[in-house]
Amino acid sequence: MKVLITGIGGFAGSHLADYIRANTTAQIFGILRDLEKADNIRAHGDDVTLFHCEIGEFQPVFKVIKEVKPDIIFHVAGQAFVPSSFEFAAETFRTNVIGTINIFEAVKACEISPRIIVVTSGEVYGETFGLPQLHTEQSIPQPVNPYAASKTSVDYIAQTYKKYEGLNIVIARPFNHTGPRQKPNFVCSSLAKQIVDIRRTGAPRVLRVGNVAARRDFTDVRDIVRGYWMLSQIDNRTNYIFNLCSGRIFSIREIIDLYQDITGETYELNVDAKRLRGYDIQLLAGNPSAIGHSVGWRADIPFRTTLTDLIDYWTNKEL
């Protein structure tokens, strides 16, 4: 079996490669925008075949898919940082939307029928208006930022190619996920890195934060990628859209409290005006029951473990 992962050098893509290598005998191929930035998967060595490819351009994508002829494609690549989607809206859509269309058209041109796991986002739903009404797959998308709008477009395009072009597509809608290797512009990783930097430098115990009242459904990235693999193995059924989330909701304030409990240290908070964003969703949470019923997936890793591993990651990362 041959597996192709787009964005293999990134946060989720590299963890997916780890999972597949550890739990299957599949040959792993990966697409990277920049081969120089392969640190996350360098440990795999020759066990992973890498291709330099800009997914926003059709010909490079076509050449890779024609050469590999994958049995499964995990389309994980994309621009995922919400603030950047405002600053670079056109690039966000080119990467996320046009990149996805290029994958689909290349598969058609090569006349192959791989299972394609298309990763969109829980952000497509917009605000969660009160518990216990967590978003299900039947919730109507209401994107509130360019990133979410791009992923909503990807979601609908994937549904169209499945229905009218016959592509073997499963759509994964992951909610917030975190863990080792996440960039420090995402909140859990940012807090962990700040804590480690304070320890290293002896700086005052002050954390720069934004809206600490915002609440999110967090899952460990290692649980998320296990879900991607499980979705790649299901029958091609009518139900092909799945939330990946834990159903566990934490405010940013609660995450800070967990970090303080883990480290045994207390921190003052400095609210950074640049981190206060008027477009921030106050509550985003999902219902994972559909994927649980279909493949038996659930989020297993305790959130405290995830945060501890983030502290360890930044502690051990070379300066």
C-alpha cells in the first residue's frame, strides 16, 4: 500500500507519518513546499520519500501523483493560522482551495481511485451558541474568517467531486488540536514556549495572552491523526463527513491554570492588545459521536498529558 501525505513536514502531517510508520507497513510518500524544512520528519530517513511541490500549482501536483500512484491520499497541507488568513487572504485561498482542486484534478487525470482524506476544519461551523448544542456534521457552516471560509469552500468542493466526479473522498473536520511540534503562534504551544523561555532566561513570570475567556474543544494531535488513518480504512459509505474532536472544552484561563499546576509555578498575565481579535469565536466545540459510532474512534490522550508533552517539547528543542 502506498500513502501520500500532503504537508508531511508540518504539525499534523509529521505526526500522521509517525503513526503510519509505527502501525502499518505502508510505503509513505510526502509533499513538502520546502525540502529544507523537513526537521519534523528527519528521523524517518529513507523510510519516507519526499517531493518538493507547491500544491497551488497543478503540474507539480500531477507529476507527484502520476509517479506515486497512491492508494491513499491524506490532504493535510494548508494555511491554518486564522490571523494570517486576513493578512494573506488570496494566498490562503490559493493554497487551501486551489491546492485541493489540483489534488482532485490530478487524480482524475491519472485515472486512479485512491481514498482521499480531505482535512477541512471545525472552524467551518463558526460560533457554538451554548451547550449542550455542540456542532454535529449536520450543523450549517457559518465561517467567520477567511481561513474558515477557505475550508468551507474546500469542504463543499470535496462533496461536489465525490457526488458528481465519483472520487473516493472522506472529509475530516478536526477541531482545535495541539501537541509537540505545533508552531508557537497557536495558544497552547505559545504558552508552553513562554514558560520554557522564562525558565531558561530567568525573566519575570509573566505570560503574554489574548482573550483568556475564549473556550475551545481541544484534542491531542496524536489522537487526531489516528482518526485520519481510521477514516482511510472505512467502507465507502453514504456517511462520509466526520468531526474529530474530544467534546472536552477548556477556556484559555483554564489552560493557564493547568500549566501552573503542571509546573508548580504561578504566572502573572499580561493581556497583549495585538492578541485581542474582534473576530475571535468565543466558543467552538464539536460532537464526535459520528466517528465514534462509525470506526470506534475517540480522543484518548488526557489534555494534561498533551500540555506536559508540549512543555517537554520546548524544553528539549534546540535553540
